[in-house]
Amino acid sequence: MQHTFWQDILAKQGMILGLSPMDGVSDYPFRAISKKYGRMDVVFTEFANVEGICRSGHAAILNHFDFDAAQRPLIAQIFGKTPEYFRQVAVLLCELGVDGIDINMGCPAPTVASHGSGAALIKTPQLAQQIIKAVQTGVREWANGMTLADCPDLGPHLQVALDAKRIRFQLPIADRSKLPTVSVKTRMGFHEESAATWLPYLVDMQPAVITLHGRTLKQSYTGQANWEVIGRSATLVKQLNPQIIFLGNGDVMDYEMAQAKVREYGVDGVLIGRASFGKPYVFLPEQERLTFLQTQNIFAIALEHATLYEQTYGGGDKYHFLPMRKHLAWYARGVPQAATIRSALVRSNSATDVAQILKAHQLI
Ligand SMILES: Cc1cc2nc3c(=O)[nH]c(=O)nc-3n(C[C@H](O)[C@H](O)[C@H](O)COP(=O)(O)O)c2cc1C
């Protein structure tokens, strides 16, 4: 297995702390703000569907992978069930220059899992293995000179979009000697916990990283993440292949809790998801977090986020700005008059609206 930036981070810091992939949440502006203020080691994109990328005539789906140098190392997450499409999308992501490609084998949403993708792959471990192999093959083929033109299901519109992104985000031509890592994020079982039988199928394929969310598909997001199972799984994976980086995930609230999980359960690091909503500072160690809270105005950051959102996706009407509103509501949690402020913010249609509301409440 190749030496990776994951091992470098681990050697330097003793743990890896990352922003978890979240569909509809961890888009380009959210990742930019999270990374700027939270300085986590690694960020994951929202997932994108390989069948959608290969079959759709629209390149907009690639917007999920927008990033610039400040977001590195950037892990692009993909999902689907067709190994050949995974292979070709791996070539595309290599060409884009991402640092890692993560395969989603954990999404419980019926729109994903009922089609055999996401967490449904736990029930079809041979297909899961073929998918990992397909991504690894795509990466290797790209290293050997393959381009998008060699991929029969990637239309020329995707090359056009990719070139435009390179210019917009000032991304250099990707270096074929620096290959993205291939990793998997999964859950501990389908109906029942089955990590000890499921994980060896993944380990066999030698992914660089496995992230385990301590819930089953059936649990979706209910109950508590089972860190005992995550701990046992860390031991198992390390016994089978000590080179694989093993991350735990589920219900971690801040840096110190991540540190405690690493100590108690033997994981190499942790991904934090929901605790970061409106709180980019949860990734900072306590002292820095306190300084942050004393010196930074979270509403100024909310406005910066809204402005970046508008610059990225447009604003000025409900249609474009709607997905930003939930972030605004999260920023407003826990402050005096939260309900009043929130109800105004969730009706905003632009960064200008947000600025007016925040000024009217003397928050900026
Ligand atoms: C809104 C939302 C969207 C999510 N989308 C994804 C996704 O695209 N890919 C993925 O692997 N996990 C996704 N997840 C799962 C999270 O990455 C994470 O595994 C889960 O929320 C548990 O971690 P947490 O307790 O720190 O939030 C999503 C979770 C939420 C709440």
C-alpha cells in the first residue's frame, strides 16, 4: 500500500479529525467556512451518484466536488452500484485533482439504499469489493495516462466543465504521480450489527481508509452510535491490516470528545458531522475554541457564509438561496431571542437580507 497524507497527519498529530460528508450540507461554501474557522485535517464533499455523472447530460452534478487549495486535503465522495461507472468517475476525479476518493457504503436513505447503493452494499459484499477494485483500477489507469476521452460514458460536456472548474478555482493540472487515496465510509450493519463479518470484505481490498459510523442502516440516525462496536472493529481491522487508517464516526461533539474516542477505542481519528452545524469551532482544541468564542462574532461568520453562498450559487430569490437558510437557523441557535432571529433569517433570500436582519438585531 502507498504511503499517504493520512499517515503523515497521524504521525504528526496522533489523530485525524475530519468533517464528515453530508448531502445537502457540506457543499463548497460550508466546507470553506468550516475549514477556515475549524482547521480540521481533512474535509469530505457531499456524495454524488456515479450513475448520474455517467448517464446525465448535465455537468452540474460535478459542483458537488468544487474545491480550491484552501480545502485540501479534499476527499470526494461517490455512491452508486455500477463498478464500470465507478472506474470512469475515478478517472474524472483524478483529473480534477482531488486528494482522495471515498466510496459511500453507509447511506440509509431509501432513494439510495433501495436501489442497491450506499448501505445496501453491506448485503452484497462481493459487489462492494468489485466497486472498490473499480475505483482503484480507475486511479491506476489514470496514473498510466488515461484521460476522460478514454472513458466511454463520460461525455465531452464533463471535460468542458472540468476545465472551467480548473480556471475558476485555480486548480493546477493534476500530477499523475500523486494519486488520490481510495477509501470507504460505511455502517456497522444492515438490519443487525455485523461489523466483524462485513469489515473483512473491505479490508481484503486494501482501501487506504475505512470510516465506520456506529449505527446500522435500520437505525438510520436514531439511538446512540455504538462506540463499543467501533472499538472492536478498530482492533479487528488493525489485526487484519495495520496499514489501513481506521476512523470512527457518530455523535462526537467536539475536539476533546474526538481525542477521548481515539484514546478509549483505538481509532486513528474521527469524523464530525452534525455537531458542526453553525459551529465551525467544534474542531478546535478547547483553549482555541474559547478564544474563538471570545473574539469572533458567529453572526459575522454567518454573513460571510451567506455571501460566499450567494457568490457560489446565486441569490436574490428563494429558489437559489433556500438551502442556505438552514445554516442561518443553525448559527442562530442558543443566543438570546433565538426564535425571533431565526424566524427572520429563514425568510431571507440574499446575503443583503441577512445583513439587514443581523444589523436590525444589533448582532453585527
Ligand atoms: C444531513 C446529512 C447528510 C448526510 N449525507 C451523507 C453523505 O452524503 N455521505 C455520507 O457518507 N454520510 C452522510 N451523512 C452521515 C454523516 O456523514 C455521519 O456519518 C453521521 O451524521 C454521523 O455522524 P455525526 O453524529 O457526527 O453527525 C449525512 C448525515 C446528515 C445528517
